[in-house]
Amino acid sequence: MQRREFGYVISLLLLVCAGRALANEVTTALSKDAGQHWSVTYTAEKPVTRLAFARSPDDSRTRRWQPFTDAFVVRYFDGQEYIERTDGAAFTSVSLHLTPTYIPLPKDYAPFSPFSDGGMLLHSGRFFACAEACDSATQTWAFTLSVPANESIIVSGKGYQETAGWEDTDSGQTVYVGTANPIADSHFVSIIDQQLPAELSQLIAAKLPELMAKFAAQLGELAFRPTLFASYSDTDDGRYGHQGGVLPGQVFMHWYGKPAIAQLDSQAVYWFFAHEVAHLFQREAAQIEIPADAWVHEGVAEFFAGQMADKGYFGDKLVQAKLRCRQGLQGFNDYAQASQRNSQLHYSCGVVLMNAINADLLATSDKTLFDVWKAFNASVMAGATPSAQSFVATLRPYLSAPMQARIEDFATRGRIDWLME
Ligand SMILES: [Zn+2]
């Protein structure tokens, strides 16, 4: 049995792909036929001896991607998946059958999140492949997608019939394929699975507009209308759980297995929404690329969710977070080492840290973390690198002298013991 908790998601950590440069010489053609079969064809401009994937969180492509012919194989070695010819010869094109079911991937988004009506949300980043090897100066990826005539495609917030083409960068995006009509309100364009409990649709209808308004009041209106996808698929192996995340302009969540919806807890779901929406409002400053710095945007998203939740609920979350943080730090002298082992500490220790910082800000300079985040984002917009270092530089002038010393101690030496007192 598997259970994933909301909030412990990858979120913007995924935005680790480097900047954009020249277009890749490999094009990606995805296809869904009338029999619900999914396939992908890669075409390289010049012959290649292998195609490498931009990210290989595990070796699951070796089991879930089947080349159309025995002439090709998907291999995994040295932490990396490749497509090669079995005879080692060069090639320009290869087609593979895909397995369009939900799987959780370590530190990555699920490639396919099915809806119960046959619709599908796919993550384009899963299909990023490069000629020979992906280097750090990562490119743009050219996609085409074709689907049966009665189905539509939603990509980059726009709807298409039958076919669509686009270019992706960074971590890619989620793309919808199916027959559902999106609901557009003033805050979101959303597709909510009909098999999710009515309680969830009601929560979205009643609470999300209020949540968006609260965030806008603190951090300014968003310049775009985000897309929201909530999907559900049953499982046949007893697995159940839920996972979600955010990519630029998109919030998505998936529930799998009947117990996951039977146990739906509306306060936990609200917290999840609030955390992901916080990332949208964190804007460019959330695009911190150093994994060790994730306590900044994850800790702040947890804290902002707490500001949007009931006081009592936030209080309970803080108590739990402190406990988890303390347990996670046991046996380690420094936060970086502990959080490298257990990335959930960025959430638990992060929110405890941010709560202490916010209290100090209020007492010292009558500011809140919302004010500091706005200033941090302004500095990023003006050219500062989004990182823990620049966050601390923005924060420092507003803190008391003892808190400045503690944050310095934490940010440079990873010491967090004062928080555990
Ligand atoms: Zn997050």
C-alpha cells in the first residue's frame, strides 16, 4: 500500500533544467489512437547512435516503453535511460508504445494522470529526449500531438481539436487530452474529474476564489489565469494515494485507488491547494534551482498555506512539522546533509523556520513574510538569482540582531538546533 501526502510534492524543485538555448534537433510526436493506445515517435535531424532522456528518475521506461520493433531497446545504466538500436547502428527515427497508466516517479511528475472518463493529463517533460546526451545548456523541445477526432487537446492554456504542436522549455507542462469541457471562472480554467466526490468540487467552487483573493491581496494579482486539473483513476493492484504539483500557470492533482477518495479530508485538500497556489503567487522568485535551497520556497509555501488556513489547523500542522523536523535531524549535525537524505525536511523544518522568521519580522519591523517575499521577487525581477542566499539578503535588514545571527548560522552552517528548543 502506498500513500503520499499532499504537500510533499516536487513542485518547483523540478524547474532545475537550465536556461534555454538552441532548439533540439530531435522532434517528439505523441499520438493517441481511437483504441486508446498511446505512442511516441522521435525523429532526429541527423543520425544518432542513441537518444538520451533529459531526466531519468528511475528505470521505469525500460518496462513501460516498448519499441515498435525488436531492432530497438530502452536501456538503463549509470542512472540514465537511453533508446538505442540493438545492433548499435545509427538511426534517425524510432517509435515506441507507451503505458498510459498512473505511476508515481521519485522527485518527478507522473507521465500520465488518467481521468475516469478516459481523459488524460500528460507531462510533456517526461518525453524530453536529446541526441546522444542531454547537456546542461538545455534546449527547447518541439512536440506534435495527434488524438482521435472527437477529442480535444489543451496545451499552454489553449484548446485544439485532433492535433496540436508546441515547444517546451524548462520542466515542460501538463497537457490535457479528452472530451471534458473546461470550466472557466474568474480565477481558474479547470477540469475536475466527475468521479471525485462532490465535496471536492464544492470546495473548489466555494473556497478557491476566496483563496485566490487572499493571496492577491498579499502578493498582487496574477497576470494570467492558471489552469487547474483534478483527476482520478482506479487501480487494480491495491495502490492508492494522491499527488499533485505546480508547473508555470498550472496546478494539478491526481487521486488513485478508491481508498484515496473515500478518505478525502477537505482541510488537507484545502491546505494542498493553498500550498500550490502559494507557488503560483511566489512567481519568478520560486524558481530556485539549487535543491538544497528548497527550504525557502517550500517552507514559505507551507507558511503561506498556514496563513490561509484555520488558526487551529495551522497550529496543529506546526506541532507536527516540528516533530518531523526534529526526528529528521536526529543523527545529523547539519541541515544540508539531513535534507539531502530526506527532502521532506524542506517542508517541515521550512515551515517551522518561516514561522519563527515571521514572528521576528512582525516584532522587529512590522513586516510579514508576504512583504519580504514581494521584495525578494522584485530583486529577482531586477536580476538577482533566485536562491537561499539572495532570499536571506532580502530578509536580513528586517530582522532583529539575534535572529539575523540565527539565520546566518542556519544558511551558512546548517544549524537549526535553536528552532528545536
Ligand atoms: Zn511546494
